[in-house]
Amino acid sequence: MPELPEVETTLRGITPHIKGQTISKIIIRQRQLRWPIPDEIKSLTGLPVEEITRRGKYLFWQTPAGHLIWHLGMSGSMLILPIDDESESPRRQSHEFTKHEPEKHEHVVFEFNNGLSLRYRDPRRFGALLFTADDPNQHKLIRSLGPEPLQSEFNTDTLYQACRNRTAPIKHLIMDSHIVVGVGNIYACEALYLAGINPKRKAGKISKQRIEKLVSAIKTVLQAAINQGGTTLQDFNQADGKPGYFKQSLNVYGQRGRPCSICSSKIRQIKQAQRSTFYCANCQR
DNA sequence: CGAGCAACCTGCATGC
DNA sequence: TGCATGCAGGTTGCTC
């Protein structure tokens, strides 16, 4: 779910409340996420969270004992609440759960010495919470990741090189985390629209000039989404419980049958690698 | 090596 | 109203 802008929004939302704070309690209600949550994270109780950083769609929490590695999967989100306050959250308006009863799908709670708690909610449980005592960048899941899309290491040359001799459709390539991290289904569709490139086009047959446009479009759309707090479709929320506002800026994703904002022809929806792709067949060649 | 696809899990929209 | 079906922001790991 969350793509890079949503993870970055989460990072910015939780950092001021948690960075430097000491963990007073860790509650694991459901350890069966994508992988089981390792027991050893319980031993982080009493330690401070020294730094919170992001790599692709992963969040790292640095402690004196090692790093927590978080992934939000398709439906994960984090919420900051006072420890004792079960009633004020926008999510908690439902009467389905009484006060002090954990919300459904709230699988992990961290409590801190400053009186705040972080609540991890993930209905589909595709997310992950792992621990490593070593350099997290050397972790199996992290070390083979491609460049950060908003940094200069991701540029026309790197993407053009990655496309050489590749027959797969370009959408496939820009969603491949070994080529560039953070671009999921929504922003892949949106970036290809901005660049005027048909998502089905074979990656190896796109000119360097058009790859340059695509790199620029990816950076533009991700930065714009971050500026608006990400995209909320269903599950995602910012750390204060508010939705992201980029949904109203989507040109093609979820817009099947609606007029293209450039040429007014109907936005099409197709399937590529079992994922929905939205595009304008007139503007994207 | 690359391409294709099943798997993990729950909730929601749609159609009969 | 109920039930079956298909779809959803991601990623690994299998087969060919």
C-alpha cells in the first residue's frame, strides 16, 4: 500500500514524538505478519530510539542494541496516541470497540517514557517488523535495493542502463526495487502519464531522451505526493490519524472511464503482471 | 539471467 | 439479505 510518499509521511509524522524517547513497553498482539515478529525485540524495552530513517519503503529505528526494520506492506499504518487515550483517535469513532479495548488489527504497540504510544495497524498483515544487531543496510532484504528515487544516484544514466536489453514493459522496471526503490503501482501509473510513455512499451526500446523525462516525472510525482501527505485509498493514515491528500491529484490511477485531463479521451484500465494499470492511450505512446 | 505467477491476509464493492 | 466473486497500496520465492 504505502509507497515511498506514504512511508516518508509516516517517518515525518512519528519522528518528533519518538526520536530520543525511551521504550517503556512493547505489546505484540499478533506476531504473524509477513514473517513472525522475532521475540528478541522484547529486549528493547528500556532502550531509547536514537534515530528513525527510511530506505525505500522500509523504516529503521536505531537503538543501542541494533535496528528495528519495519515495512508497512499493503495496509500498514502507524498512529501516535497518548498511552491512556483510547477515545480521541479518528479511527476510534466506531462503537464497535469499547474504551481500553484494542482496535481490530492493531497488532503492535510501543509505549514511551514521554507518555505517548505508537500503534501499528495492518489489516492484511503483509507488513513486517524485523530486528538486526548489525548494519541494517547489509540485511538480506535491504542490501540489494536500488537507488533512492529522490537522490541524484537515480538519474537518466542509471535508469537508461537498467533498461538495456530488457524486453519487459517499462512499468515493470520502474516498480522493480532493485532498479529504483519506492515506486509502487499508483506512482508508476502517474509518472508514466506525466512522461507521456505507454506503460506497455518495452523498456529496452525507449530513447534516452524519453527516459530522462520519466526520471524527472518520477521525482516530480513522488515529491508532490510527499508534500500532500501521501495518498489515502482505504487504510493509510498519517501519524496523527489524518488521511493523505494526494488522491485528488491523481491523473490516471483509479480513473478508468474518466476523461484525460490533457486530451479528454477516456482513461483505460488494463492488467499487467496481475496489477491494474491506468493510462491514456492517446497521450502515452 | 529474465519472465510469469502463486502465495501471504482481510475488507470492501459488485452482481446475482 | 446472503453468498460468491474479484479486487486492493507489496514483495518473496517458486517454476519454466
